[in-house]
Amino acid sequence: MVTGKNSLGFFLDCVNDQLALVTITVPGSIVDKVYKEIVFSHRSKINTYGFHQSQIPLEYVEQNFKPYLTELVTEFLFKFFVISFLYKKTRAEFIAIAGDPRISDITVEPGQDAQFCFELTLAKTISLHEWKKNVFKSPKRKRYKDIDRQASSFVREESENTKKFSSDMLSPGDWTSFHVKVLDRNNKPIFDTSEHLWLKVGNEEADTPCQETFLGKKIGDTFCTKNPCLQEYFNSQLGIEYNFEITVTDILHQGFFSFDSFKNHFRLKTSKDITKKLTEIYSFRNDISQRRAIINEAIKSLLTNYKFAISQAIIVRQQKNILDQLHENPDYHVYKMEKDFNSTIEKLAKQQVKETVLVDQIAHNESLDISHDEVKNYLNFLNRPRTKDFIYFEAPETKFHGQEFPVSQELLMQTCLREKALNHIIRYLAKK
């Protein structure tokens, strides 16, 4: 993140065995640089009697718009520095969290260090030293020959797509990894650091601004932009205009499914292994794929042997997350009419929280880490509707009001580490 005298501070205070407070400090030097740029930008947006916009005294802008300007600084610091730093540190130091961090207090004042305070609900440590002795019987696939034909057909089709694909430039539907720097009016970086983001270049009308910025770019390209999508990502209140420097660091093309990524993700060696693995998403029993059945049985076997309590407050928050997602489903009102709807949602929320806590702790116990390439392997599955069934832990939402938005590399890493731990569990227990 930020290095040297401008480094961010991280302080953890364990209040008790269920609650921890984290304070992230952003140095005043960074706060002032952001504040100064926002003041300059806002000056060009206001009209004041007796002054041309470029001649309005900066002191006047600061005195009359300070609460609004401070609000903009706060959001920018949170999006550009704080949230990625928080997830990076909690993963690196392994703080066993149940649920997501919650903001409890923010203090931002020009000329002073800014502080962002979070509450973390701690998960009790699970004694997992003998988890590898667990009994796990992997569900078998159905023996229909059509399943093998479907898997083989997928391999042939995507292999042809790979051979035909020759472009190294970004196209609609591609994922791109890029670093963002903020430039001053002289096109010089304001900070030494950059934020690492991923973006799916959408193909809808709402995605036109991002298309115009990224289409045709290649790995290694560096360019300046005032892309409105990025403006809104860092400050949801429109009106402030940043000058960004973008460096494209990677591209995941949508034009073909990468079998190299697929092999790396599952540690496969041969073409036969690839086809066999693909049958897991074509073999269904009771509307559940073999892949999903394997995951369910693996997690069930562990949760059966390792009992642990979860705070009701965490379950309630997860229920809200589930309901928020269901609201987007056209059949929501049909589901809600079911007499056991509320109890089903509560049961699902409890299950999801327990799964996450368990997998996180196994990832820590096994000293698993996550890399950029493993994030790319994960996103590869999202390029085809069928292969999405290989994914169990869903990625952070990338769409906002129908438009593709950037997502932090660190947030993706958290999800991908859980997926890696899940594959580690299955790979080990399946050997029995």
C-alpha cells in the first residue's frame, strides 16, 4: 500500500473474545493532499458573484464548503486506501472474523491524521488439528454417456475458440486488472501508491464510458483518463473530477475459456483430467450438480464433527444480506409466501456464516495464501454460465445500477482464498 513516512497505521484492540476494534490511521500528509485536490476541483464547479471561477480564493472555498469537502475526502480515503488495507492486514495477520467489518467511527480533519475505526466480530478458534482424519465419501457422478459428450463438446468448442483468438487488446466482456494513480494538475502523481482494481468491461449501453476508456488497450499500456465510472467509484457524489493514471497489468479474455487457468486451479495434468473434472458440472442429481454435491458433503462432514457457536447478531446481518439479494429476484414475492420462508432464511444464514468461519480457519491452519494468478483463475470460471457452478464462494458484486463497476483486488483475494481452501479440503479428504 503506502510506504515510508506516509504509511498507514493499523491498531488492533481485542475488547473480549467476541469483539475487536481496529483503527486505521491515514497520515495527515495524505489527508492534506487529497483535500487540496478536492478544493481545487470544487472551485471550478461553483459560481460566486464578483469572481471568475479560476480566481475564486481557495480560502473562500474551504470556509464555505468545508463539511461537504471533508465528506468527499473521507469517501475517497476509504475507497482508495482504507478498505484494501483493512482486508490485506486482516488476512496477513489472520484475524478470525465472523461476518464483515463494520465502521464504528470516522475522524477526518484537514491538517490531522485521519482515523477509520471498525468493529470486528471475532470467531472462536476451532480446534482443527485432526480435521484431515475426517471421513468423507465423495458423491458419484451419473453414468449417462451424454454427460461425457457434453464435457467433451465443451472442450472442443473452447479449444477452437482459443485457436481462433488472436487479439491481445481489451474487448467487451473481458476482465482487466489495472493500477490507478491520482495525478495533480501537472499530471504528476499525488501519492507514491496506487490502488489495484479489476473491472469487467461490460457490453451494455450503461457501460459505454468504461468501454470508451478501456477498449483496445493492451497489457502494459499506461494512459490518463477522467473516466466517469472511476470518478463515481471513488466518490459517489458527482461533481469532483480526478485525473487518473491507469496502467493495465493483466487481461482475462472472454473470447475463450482458459484451460491453462482451469488446470492450475484444480492442479490437473492431462486432457483426460480436464474432461473428467468437467463432468462434475454436467452430472446432476435432484437438480444439484455433482460438483455442488461434493462441496456440500465435504462441508457437512466437517461441520458435523466440529461444533461451534455463532453470534446471533452475525446471523441476523447475514439474513439481511440474503434478503437483499432475493429482492432482486423476480420470484421474491412467491418465495416469501412460503410459510417457512423466515426460518429457511435464518437456517441458510447460519449455515453460510459457519461455512465461512470454518474455511477461513482451515486456510490459516494450512498456511494458504493467494496470488494474483489465482484471482485470475477464479474469474475465468465467471466467463461461462456453466463453469460458474465450479464456484462456491461468490465474488463481490461488480454491478451497480446495471453498470459494471471496479472491484478491489484485496476483496477478490479474500473470496479466492476461501475457494482455494475449499479445494484444498476436498482434494485432501477425497484421497481417503
